Amino acid sequence: MKRQMIFAGLKARPVRTTVSILAVALEVMLILVVVGLTTGMTEETASRTAGVGGEVMVMAPGASNFVALSPNSMPIALGEKLATLPNVKAVTPVQIQLNSQNGLEIVYGVDLKTFNEVSGGFRWIKGGIFKGPDDIVVDDLWAKSKGDAQPGTEVELLNHKFTITGIVDHGQGARVFMSMDAMQQLTGLAGKAGLFYVKLQDPKQVKSAVADLKKLMPEYTVWDVQDYISMMTSTNLPGLHQFINSVVFIALCIGVLVIFLSMYTTITERTREIGILRSLGASKAFIVGLILQESLFVCILGVIFGIAGSYVVARLVTAVFPTQLVLITVSWIVWASGFAVLSGIIGSFYPSLKAAGQDPVEALAYE
Amino acid sequence: MKSLLETIDLRKTYKIGKVNVEALRGVSIRIRAGELAAIMGPSGCGKSSLMHILGAMTKPTAGRVLIEGRDIAGMNDNELTEIRQHKIGFVFQKFNLLPTLTARANIAVARHIKGSTSDHDEHLAEILKLLMIEDKMGRKPSELSGGEQQRVAIARAVATKPSILLADEPTGSLDTKNSEIVLNMFRELNRRFKQTIILVTHNPELVTYTDRLIEMRDGVVVSDNDPFRGDTESELAHPARRV
């Protein structure tokens, strides 16, 4: 019977009901899309780093957790020394530049021979390897983001014109690759690297290998790649965690305020109805329960639409920006749903108490 | 004959700004099970205040109100709610049906609030037949005429088998023909189901449908043709006859 009353009440005010559901859906979408964008960005970067194939990463002393911001200050010769260590199968140096022209991406300057030893080689889709200083190889998502660029297309990066010679499958470090020589010419940093990828003879010995390297080079930053991936999550990265918490808090406030306004207006309009129910013998708890259940129903519908909408937005973002991944996880769906329901309960609590506390005689006389 | 409802020196004062308005100034009446009584008086005589107190919607300022022997004057909100749930049925001048629900659902809400799990039974079937609204159950109030709405309201009020049915100006919003139909139905409910009914009205024509008239003026009872006046018992000895 209560369900019938709730449905009838919501149906009788279709615009208000729709707006309330949409507001809750937006609350959910705000959380899922923003968290999805940050999570997608960080975790996709981490997985590409792991996709190079090395089990260990060595970076300069005091290097940032963000590979793109690592200084290219290590001598390339260090890599040759690392390669002589026991349990080291191959080492490849990488010089890193962050391109902010016509987009934002990491560009790797690689030594092709050692890069292939560590990674097993590029997974080619079209074209072939760079030959000259103005040649680059790009991944498929980057090519798609540039209007479906093909081998032979000219592009501008790092204030220099390049020609795409090949397109590879994404997931191996950067999205754009050039030869180490070409990168060093561009940056003027001859003989320098920002990062070494180390492939081990026995990947199971990665912990001891990392420990040995740290002992050998205490001032350098040495990462187990799997630990690096774990660190590069939106909840572990300092600053990002606070950003996400702020977004969630704002979304929660929006949800509370919208539901509060909606329910407050609803109970004002339904003062007489509430008076009728009270005259029939409905208790205060009945009235409170009715309002809370109505708001809960709105929130649940909002959650459903919000989750669906988030996936639609994620698809849209990836369609327009192929290199941007929006990662919507089950855990965040649960969190966002929980926050939406909580905001509904908080928002409708005061209106429901106000409704229940109305004097039946006054409520019946309300016009 | 045993009292179903009794008031003893009932008083009700409203505070409007700095002014105290005495709506009831010592009302003592006794209603017995199965009676069909009218409380009549001009506007402002206190009859609505009396009805609200008898219906456990508000508490008196002083005095006692006994419903089936229980004094409701000192009850808290939960206790008054329980009284309304189980003992009182209301019919209002403006029908006061829930506009978003069908007639059937309006009646079902009242039974649900009382705790009844069944939406339909023989008693309800008889009521609907008596009130001639069996074929109107699927309609919403906006799809019913004034007379039909009031009959649905009556059905809602009696479907829970209340001890007392209170009707506040039940024909106030109806035309003459529908008023006559509704009043005859009250009489039939009283006759067939021994439903105790109190009609509150300012219209002297309604009085002809009732067995007893209590006249009020300026917050006091000025006349009462109680056929059992002088009966001193104020507790039920036998259960009220009810269908």
C-alpha cells in the first residue's frame, strides 16, 4: 500500500520527480566520471609503464613518481653497468619529454636494440620503424586522436615537425617514440636518460633484485614495476586523493540539497494530504517512513540513471579523446550509489520530521 | 444504555497573538453506542473544536473526554493516533480524499493504517453496495462527482469499523439532491450497522435525519434532547453492537 502511495505521489508530480532523479543521477555521474578520469589516467599510465616489459625501473635521484616529470639526468652508461649485474637480462635507457603542443603526452626516445630486448619489440599495426631524426612511431590510440593519422602523416610535436613512419599497438610505455639520437638532438641532452627499464633473468627474483639495486645505488630511485603500478592509483597518489574526496563531498552536498529542496516543497504541497493521513490514524513514524521511502526510491532511480549515464559519458570521452580512458570500477559504483542514497536520506530527514510534526487540524485546513 | 463517548466540563482555549479565545466553555455531553446525533450551532459556536477533540485530533485545555471509558484528554500523540486508528472515523466537508489514489486505494489506505491486511471483505462489500459506489472504485477523486466523493469518504471512514463516526458538515459541499442521498446513507448506516454517528452542522435541515440534537452557542451546550438524560452510567457494560 505504501508503495502504491509512493508511486502515485511521484507520478502526480512528474517534473519534480524527473528533476530530482536527474539531480541524483548527476551526483552519481560527477563522482564516477571524475574518479574514472583520474583513475583511468593514472592506471593507464601505470599499465603502459608495465607494458614495456621490464620488471624494474631505475630513475634519477629524487625523481617524481610521475615518469613524465623525471629529469633526464642519468648517464646512459649507467645502463651498461646495470646490464652486467647478475639476474639482469637486459637494460634499456629512455629519454623522456613531455609534449604539451597540440595535446599532452609523453614522448620516449629509445635505443631500439635494447628496447626490443626488454619489450620483445613493438607490436606493429601499420608501417615501420623510424629511420631519420624527423621520424616517429605512434600508438594506435594517439593516431586515432589525431584524426586517424597514417604512416606518412606529418605532425608537430615539441615544436618540431615529424613524420609518422609506423603505428603500433598501445600499451608499451609512451604513445610516441623516436630514436634516442633524435631525442638527444632535440633536447641537447646527449648521453642522458630519464629512466632505465631492467628486464630480469628470473622475474620471480624482482624483490631481491630491487633490494640489491637500492643497496648498490642508494641515491637512485628504484621501483619494482608492480609496486609502481599499485602506487599509481587515484587513492594512493598524494593530492589526487584529496581532489577526489573534495569532488565526492561536493557531489554529496549537491545531492543533499536537491533532495532537501524537492522533499521540502513536496511536503509543503502535500500538507493537506499529510493531515488526511494523520486524521486516518497514521502515526508520525508512518509519515516519516513514507517520505524517506519516497526519497529513497528517487535516489535509487537516480543511481541507475547515473551509472548508465556515466558509461555513456565514458564512451563519449573515449570517442572524442581516444587516448583518455575513463575507468569506472565496481567499487566506485558501490561508493557512488551509497553516497547518493545517503544524500537522499540526509536531505529528506528534516522534511520528513517536519511533515510528521504537523498538527493534523492545521494540516487539514491548509489550502 | 452505556456511554460510548462522554465529555465532562470540556474546555478549549486558543491563544491568538496575545488574546485567549475560549472556543469551548464547559461542554458535558454523553453519546451512546448506536446513536445518530447532530451537534448544531452557528459559525464560531465551538462545534468544530468539539469535533476535533472528540476525534482525538487535538487535546482539550481542561476537562475530560472518555472514549469507551478511556480518558483521552491526557494522552500523548502516539496514544491519540492509536485512538484515531481504531476508534474514530472521519467524514469532512471537503471530502479530503487522497487525490493521487483511486477510490479503492483511498479506502485501502485507511485499512492499511489500521493494520488490516485484507483489501476487501464482506463488511466492505456491504458498505460499498449501500453507498452505491461499487462501480466507482477504480476512479480517482477528480473523476468523481461531489456526491460520489463524499460517499467514498464515508466508505473509507466506516471500512475500518470505527466505534464512532464523526462527520463535519458532510453535506456542506453538496447540492440538495446529493445531500439527501448522503444523509439517508448515514441513517441507513446507523440503522443497519448500528454505527454511532455524530454529525456536526450549522444546517437545521440535517436535524431531521438524526435522533438527537445537541445545540451549541458561544462554546456551551444550550439544548440537548437526550432521550436517556438522567442515565448516570458512564462505562460500557456490554460491547457496542457492530457489524
